[in-house]
Amino acid sequence: MSKLTHLLLKHKLIITTLIGVTVGISCGLSLKHYSGRTWSQRDIMYIKFPGELFLRLVNCLILPLVTSSIISATCNLARSGPVGLMALYYYLTTTTIGIILCVVLVETIRPGELMRSEETSIPTTTKTFMAVDTILDLFRNLLPENLIHACMYQYQTVLKQPANTSVPIEEWLITSEYVAGTNVLGLVFYSLLIGVAIGKIGASGKPLSDFFNSLTDAIMKIMTWVILMAPIGVLFLIAGRMLEIDDFSDIINHLGFYILTVFVGLTLQGFVILPLLHWIVTRRSPYRIISKLGPAFATAIGTSSSTATVPYTIRCLEDLNINPKITKFIIPIGAAINMDGIALYETIGAIFIIQLRGVQFSLLKTIIISITCTVSCVGAAGIPSGGYMMLIMVLNSIGVPVEDVSLIIAVDWFVDRFRTTINIIGDSLGASIISQFYKKDLEEYLEEEICPLKTNVCDISKTHSNNKN
């Protein structure tokens, strides 16, 4: 009994969160089928309200947590080797593998063709975005012109069609607008820049480094308090979501092969390919790490937000004795730029709609679409169900009508939770790989930090001895 009690207390967050998910599903289904009433949008809003408050608390803390974690970690890692470059190599590798996997799956299973009815006609397509604009906007958001503005808005290119509809899209009027949403990519870039600068100026940067270290600890402490609300928030969010679904069987009939393809892709990427990459590099079991990520997975299932899982993931990896300087550097960056799960979802979703519409694209064009989908996900805010907005933009950029995106939105709430878990696995295994790769560099760095202290102690001792003599 003592062992069981210890086990329950150790994993109480996982257990209570999963209980919240289970109770939320049960309550939602019971209210939907056995209450004998029709639930209006206002009724559902009332039910989801406690969960909405929980998400608002979490999202409010994400900005200071991500920026302070990256700055404090970068200060400490500034002289420990090109850790950031290693992280970039890792994310490029996993993203490339994900693109290849997506193309193979959609070209093999072809879910859109399997779900397309004979009556489906090929519509006339119109483009309102260009793929190159999406890529250029990525770099514009990487370098925002105002950091305060970047906390609230993202830059987006807008093309305005002239009165003469025959004018090609390349000659449309180019304008721009700022859309609501935190420009995480720009804030991450400047946080890295500030952290490197503080690390390079030496002793004069110590007060700033201590400030950001203390700020990170304070935000993490607040997050531990907010975490206690997770089971309750998840319960109401899931229950409200259950009431919003009209007919589960209809969704399966229309999107069964699409859901199957997405889940095959997510499973292969998260539980086969990424673990295999981890084992090849470190020669250590990746499943030991995955098995310890329960709190992060529970939060992902409950909130479907990559950024909301950051403190949970950091805590889980520190319990595994992975260097905290690496985890506090990699995990916040990964939550912003490593979107393997959403890239898989967007790529498969885009090609599914293309196949459903009967539009024929070559293999090369399919690969280009996959790359465009993946690039559009970099820096996307890790908020619940944020992927389909980027999907609409990608489909517009290649001239495919977006009406069928509504089909995918119907299951986005469900798929979103599982693709968030893949993002967590990718970030965690990446932190483990980089920690192992730069273990020697970090030890040398720590010795350099300790040696000056030893020297100062010796000097003080000698001075004291001379004064005594």
C-alpha cells in the first residue's frame, strides 16, 4: 500500500488530468444524448467557461516564460558550443523526414480519392495568395520592426485583385496587414540575440543573467500553481467540445481515411522515426524518455496547446537528469518552431482536399505543397486548433478552393491533441540528443565557471595570510 500510495502521489497530475478528460467526455456525451434538450451556443459557452479561464491563465504566462527561458539559457550556453546550430540541424532533419513521410502516405493511401464521390466536379480555382509571399512573411516576422507590436500581431502580405479580373496574380496590388496573434518567431529570435549578447559581455552581463534566471524561476513557480487547475479546466473544455459535435458517425463516414492517414503519419513520426533517430545518435532507449512525459501528454490532450505544455515538458526532462540548461533552451524554441505534428496534419490535409476535389498535381508539385505547408507552420502560435488557418492560406496560395476545409475543422479538435503530443516527443528527444552531444562542452564550460571562483578563494586566503603575518 505504501508503494501504491507513493506511485499515486508521484503521478497525481497525470492521473487527475486523465480523470478530468474521462469525466469530460462522459459528461459531454451524457448531456448530449440523455438530457432531452438542444444545447445552444450560449449553453455550451457557459459549460466551457471554467476551461476558458484556465487557458487564458496559461496563455498569459507563455510570453514571459518563453522569452525569459530562452534568454537565461542562452546566457549560460553562449560559450558552450554551437548548441543553437545543432538544434537547427535536428529540426531540419526531422522536418525533412516528416515531409517525405507525408508524401509517401498520401500518394500510397490517397485518402481524398477514396472519399471522393462520383458526383464531385472539378471546380474553377482562384488564387488569392502566393506561396512565395508566405515564405517572405516568415522572414519578415523573424525580424519584427517593433518588439512590443510583435507581442500582439503578426505581419501578413495581402494581394488585392484589380477590377480587371483577367490580370494575373503576379500583377495584383501588394499590400499588407497585421493580424492578431503573438509573433512568437520574432520574439524567439530577439531573445536568442539578447541571450548571446549577455553571455558575450562577461562579468558585466551577470546582473542581467541573474535577472532572467530569477524571472524564469518565478514564472515556473506561477505555472505550478496554475497547473493545479488543469484537471478542472480540461473537464469543462472537453465536455463543451463534445456538445459541439453534431454527428460522430457522419464525420467518420466522410473523413475516415483522412483520419487514418493522419494517425498513421503521427504514429510513425512520433513513435518509430524520431525514437530511431534518437537511438542512432545516443545509443540509449528513447522510450524511457517518452514514458516519463505523462504530465506533458496529459496537458496536451486536455489543452491541445504546444506552448501550454512547455513547463510540464521541462520538469519531466529535468527529472530524467537531462541538463536543465539544454531543456530550458530547446523546449521553448521547439514549442515555437518545431511543429512536426501540425506540419504532418497540414500537409496531409492539403493534399487530401486536392485529391477530394479531383485536381491532378505532379509528384514535384505535391512535394512543393508539402514544403510550403511545413514552412507556413514555422513560428505559428502554439494555440489550440491554430493549424487550419494556415491551411486555408496554403490552399489559397495554390489556387484550390477552401470550402472543404470545414470538413477538416470538424475533426481538428480531436486530431490537434495527438499532433501536439508528437511535437512534445520531438522536442524532448531533441533535448536529449543535444544534451548528449554537447555533454563534454558543457562540462568544460562549468569548469571554466567554477575555476575563477576557486582562484578568487585562493587569492583571498593568501591576502588574509599575508595580513596576518
